[in-house]
Amino acid sequence: MNEIITLGIFLLVYFLLIARIRLNNLPFWIIMSIGSILVLGFGIIPIESALESINFQVIIFLFGMFSITSALERSGVLNYVVGTVLLRIKKANHIIIVIVFLSGFLAAFVVNDTAAILLIPFAISISNQLKIKPSIVLISIAIGINIGSTMTPIGSPQNLLIASQSGMALPFMTFLSILGPPTIINLFLSGLVLHLYYKKTLITKSPHLEELYVKNDSKDLSNENQDNCEVSNKLKPIQFSFTNRFAKISVLVFLSTIGAMILSEVTHLLFEVHVDIGIISLIGAAILYILCKERICILKDVNYSVLIFFVGMFIFTSALWTSGLIPSIMDYFPPFNLDNTYNETYNMLRNNAIISVVSITMSQILSNVPFVVIYNHFMIEHGFDKDDVSAWLMLASASTIAGNLTIFGAASNIIIMQTAESRGMKVFSFVEFFKIGSIITVLNITVYYLFLAFYILYGV
């Protein structure tokens, strides 16, 4: 009976996600809250289990990184960095490849959801100045973010979940060393495919490219009406100075936080002393709030709707699992083979193929973060542990680039659409995204699978 009720609630939530535009752009956090309230109300999951299902490491980490990146944006640092990069572009038809790389590397270190929010003002400027169809810029950002966020455990919430729940040693260095090379290759190949796909719609010259970051209006960067929280990044990028105290503190805290995460893994390797990256992120944010007088504005800029969305998602997806609905669906996929007495290499390659297919398929139904929340439990119950590095990295890469297949595959896609819509930008359709996304997804998963197969065969 629980499975039937859970299925009904799931179909309702999925319907709301599809029909949200006709429902006056019903916010995603409200939809997920409805789902979590219903599973609690119908007793699918007890309150105690619901609270236990919330991964506070992820919530704390997101709050800390949202605070730090909010300071980077408000102080003008991100405006300066992104603007400086784009001002060096010789021709506008190179813009797509640059956007993909820029989005990818930004997402790898500031969380994909944060990068999605930060890049929308630049997407608006690029579209307006270069007369490029807005959906082209937004799709390039979405795909770049999905690919780039694959190569670090802090690039996406699902990577963070995998790094924390799998128990793998030195997740930051493991992700970066093994998934870094194929990610860079995928960024280049995907940028090239997008460039060729949209080549006829791009202009060949960019006479006003230097003005891209001069005409950003305040509502694209921050909310000016928030109790004297003035926008400090209205300066032209070319006039930006790091002698600004707020900017210096923001940069130092950001670099120190990333450095501390890497140092934590080094100390874990050498001395078995490890500090949780969620705690590191929170400490970085705390230092920022103590040192910066703009602390109230930074606190207001934190995207709390995303945090609420993830709390609701943890409860909702946990209920899908405990009700027996998802395990029943999983039975339709080929089983894992962890019996290595016959051919260990073959089994690892086969398991990676299964993980790839399941991840890409199920992420279109659940979105990648809820899927990983559930599939982590599934893999652990089936015997995967901290030593199965290739399997966990296959899950990370396949579930993340699943967001390139359809708009439902990744929460960052939804955030991009919602943020762009709120600022009057015309977003891409399901079909438009799927046409190019399907090509890129096949390309991406092939590269990742082959690289991990090489890792399995040769251990490098």
C-alpha cells in the first residue's frame, strides 16, 4: 500500500515540475516541500527518519559556499574575473567555447548551483550586446556547469554526497586527478560541438565586446532595495582594484577555504587527521561575517530557497527508498557482479556500464541529486565500499553529465531557468535543450567511461 501512495505522490511532484510554468512559475522549493510534507503526512517516513535523512554536511557546506561566493559577487571580484576573460575574446563566434570553459571551471570550485546563479547576469549582457539568442548562451552555461562540476567533490551536491558516503580516501585529490583530465577534454569537445551547432547563428565580429560588463544593471547583480545593501560591483571591470578591503577579504577567504580543503586531505594522508569540508566551508563563511561590514548584505544574498529545496529533497527521496518503490524499479536493471573470483576487471567494467545507464536514466526521473541520495544507499547495500573508487567516480561523472540530456537531469539546469526567467530572459525549451544535449551526453559518457576503464586496467 505504501508503494502505491508513494507512487501517487511522486507522480504529483513530477507533474508539478513539468507544469510549473503554467502554475505561475511555482518555485521548485515549494514543489519539493509539498512532496516532503505529503510523505510525512501519509506516514511513508517517520519524522525521526526524515530528520536523520537530511545530510547536514551538504546543507552546511552549501550555506558556507553561498556566503563566500555572495561576497565574491558583491565585492566585484567575479565581475572582474569573468569580464577580464571575456574582454580578451577576439571574435564573438569564439564566445561559446569560452563560456563553456569559464562555466565549467567556475562550477568546479564554487558549486554548480552557485555558478548557475552567478553567471545569469553575464548571460544577459552577452545576449544583449552580441545579439545572440539567449537560449544559446544559457544552454552553453548549463552544459559547461554540468561537465566542469564533475571534476571536484565540491563541484556539485551529488559529488559531495558520494565523497562523504562512499568513505573514499582523499576525495578532493582523487576526483581531481582521475576525473580532471577527461573533464577538460569533455569541456573542449562539448564547446566545439556547441560552436559548430550554433555557428550559423553567431556573428563574426564583436565591436562592443568591451562593454559587456559595463552595462550590468543592479537588479542583475543584487537587490538594491535590501536595507542599504548597495551594489559594490557597478564599477567597470577595467577600473576594478584589489586594494578594496571587501574584495581582498573575499578573495583571501575563498582561496583559504579551497586551500584548507586540499590541506585537510593531505593531513589525512600523512597524519590521519581529517576536517570535514562542510566545517571548513562554515569556518570560512564565519571569518567573512566577522571581518566584513557588509555581513548583513551577504547573509541576505544567500540562496535559502536552494537550501530548503535540498532539505525537502532529502526527506522526499528517503521516503521513495524506504517505501520500497525505488528498490522495485531497480530490480528491472541488470544486477551488479561483485564476485571477483572469475574476472575482476570484467566485473568492474560491467558494473561501471550498469552504473552509467542507471545514472543517466534515473536522473531524468528524479534529477541527479535525489537519484544519488538514493543510489548511494543502493550501492552500499550491494557491497560497494571505499575501495571501489572507479565505481563511485563513474556514479559521480554519469549522474552529473546526465544533466546534459534533459532539463530535468540536473538541479542546476532548473536553477538557471528559474533565475533567468525571474530577470526577464527567455529560456530554452525542453526540445531545444534535448536536441544538442543528447549528442553531448553520449560524447561525455563515452569519454568518462573510457578514462575510468583505463584507470581500472592500468591503475593510473
